[in-house]
Amino acid sequence: MMIPKSEEYNFEDKITDVVSKVREGVVMVTAHRYQMDRFGDIKPLDGAASGIIVSPSGYIVTNHHVIQDHQNLQVTTSNGDVYDADVIGSDPATDVAVLKINARDLKPLKIGDSEKLVAGKLVVAIGNALGLPGDPTVSLGVISAIGRPMPWADFIFEGLLQTDAAINPGNSGGPLATLDGEVVGMNTAIVAFAQGVGFAIPAGTIKRVMEQLLENGRVVRPWLGISGMTVNDSMRGMKHFSGVRGVAIARISRGSPAHLAGLRPWDIITSLDDRKVENMRDLLEGLSRTRIGHTVSLGILRNGNVTKAQIKLVEMPEHYLEYRR
């Protein structure tokens, strides 16, 4: 169908308007690192990425992998001002970090509601692609899918947004925004061997993690000590999983709360505190609502029999996070 000239112009005008609005809230994050070469000389190794201004007083969110192992951080705002940046907190599991610069009267972007997103929603990705000088680059696309795990890892807790908007190195930490200018995600990764596939951390995750980092400097995360998987349709064809919905335990960490409670590999978690658990997301969201030290009641299906397991949650050990990354 042909788009009338007037409508085509209005659409283009809307794109340029949202880009103009969002750009002011995007910064360049430069991580300065140093390493010794084989001759013993210290060489700079700098990397440039993106960040999102979230408060007028200088708070910025970006990716954990952008600032990991840095020796010095600098932030460049849209008007060219350069500031040294401090790390308030960082979470490797969700790839979210919060920075602070000594600035005032910045133009924060609104972190929107990612829960209402549907596939096909138009979005723009804005960031410092390839670290090129000048204004941030812009790409247009759609939300291709929601609730995606990383294709090469299963440890990012909350499902990611998949988009076909072009995301390149340097876009990491930049916003994925709707045509209304609301940030619904933070660009985090590309798949090098794929065409038109990029991922963004949903806004809901950014908000939850940011709140904890600002309050505690880290994310306090309940830990069961299991690795598991959603019982899917192909698994239900097997006798052990026939007609079952829940999370199958694949592995249990020795000494973990799950291990001490007597859980076993291939037990199936069907409920948490009497709320149904039909998939991994249900389990993780239920745990995220639970405080450290609280005892949860898990419904467990084992050999066709349903039982209850009482488990006192502890904080996830830091070494476990690093190991899984």
C-alpha cells in the first residue's frame, strides 16, 4: 500500500522529533584501561560505549560490561562536557551499572514500562556506535520478541527484548526508545553471526536493579542453589515429565539451601508459597519478591508424588555470579 505524502512526512517528522528528544539524555562512556605489553611498556586500552541519564543530578545507567575492569571512567554529555565518573554499583548478572558524575541540570530520559510491550512495536536505538566522534547514531526497527534469554547463556535473570534495530559495538548502554520517547530497554548485545538480531535489557529490569544499586551498592539476590529449565512441550513427551508444568532441576550446588533441604536433580518445582510455577520466569519473579532469610515453601513433584520443601533463602554468593558469567 502506498503511503500518502502527508502521512509519510508526518511519520518522518515523528522519528526526527523523538531522536532530538532522546539524544540529550544519551552520553558517551569512555572506560580507560591500561595493560603492559611484552616489552614492559604500559599501553592505554580505551573503549567507548553509551549511557542513559536518569536524573538531573548526574546519575547514569549503562552496562556492567562497559565499565568492568576499568581504571578510570569518563562521561561526555551531548553538549561536549566531559566529567570523571564514579561507579555507584554494578550487577554482572543483569549487565546493569549505575554511575555518578558531578553535574547539575541534566536532561534525564523517562524509563518507561516494558511490561506492556508487544512484538512489532516500533523502536529507535540510539548510542555511540563504533565509538565514532560526533552525535550518537540512530537506527529504527521493531521489537522482534520479548522475554528472550541470551542465545549463548541462561543466566540473565529477566527475559531480554529482541530487536532488529541495528546495534553495534559502542551502542551498549544506550537507550531503546519508543516513538513517544520513553526508554523501554537498554541496548546490551549483538549476535555477531546473525543478521538483524540485537538484545536490550527491559526497562522493568533497569528500574529494579537501579533501585538496589542506589540503596545498597549491589543487588541482594535470593539464592536456592539450583540450575533448572522450564518443562517444555518436547520434554512432556517423556514419561517422567508427562503432563507436567513447572521447572525441572538439572543441577544442585553442594551446600546450597536446595541441597540442605534435600532437593534432587530432576525434581520438578510446581509452586512457590502456593503460587503456581509453570516456567523459570515464574520462579525467578517469585524469588525476587522474597527477602533474604525468609523461608519459602516449594511444591515439588518427585516420582509422581507431590511434596513440600521448606527452604530458608540466603543471599547469592558473589563467587557464584562470577563463576556463571
